[in-house]
Amino acid sequence: MAKRRILKKTINTCCSEMFADCVAVQLFDKNITREKIDPIMMRVLDLQLDLLKRVSHVEPGNTRLFFKKLEEDFSRESEEIYKALAALS
């Protein structure tokens, strides 16, 4: 059970960093309005909630495959978030 707790803390830390990056981009670039940055921030929050739910309720069966899929989904979605953030600048 301790591994899940560590994984949840890691997810929270990573998503907090992504959210802080969004805020920093908004503060330093005056051309970016809230209407442009808010959907990206919501994606970060949705990603965090989705991953925490998935970690809390692990599918029975092949747990190694489950966590590998979780890691791939997190990597893919975080890359898309950062690409969307970079496209704003």
C-alpha cells in the first residue's frame, strides 16, 4: 500500500508543477488571456483527478500491465499539455 501512496504524491507533485508552469506562462506573457490558458489548466486538473482515481482502484488481474498503461497515458497527456502550452507563446 505504501507504493500507491508514493505514486499518488508523485502524481500530485507533477500536476502541481504543470499547473504552476501554466500560471507562470500567463504571468510572463501578457498576450495570453485567461480564455486561452484556462482550458489547459483544466486539462491538468482533469489529468490529476483521473490518474488518482485509477491508482485508487486498480483493476484486478495483470497489475503490471495496468501500471504500465497508467504511465504511458500520463506521459502522453503531459506531452500534449506542454505542446498546447508552447503553442500559446
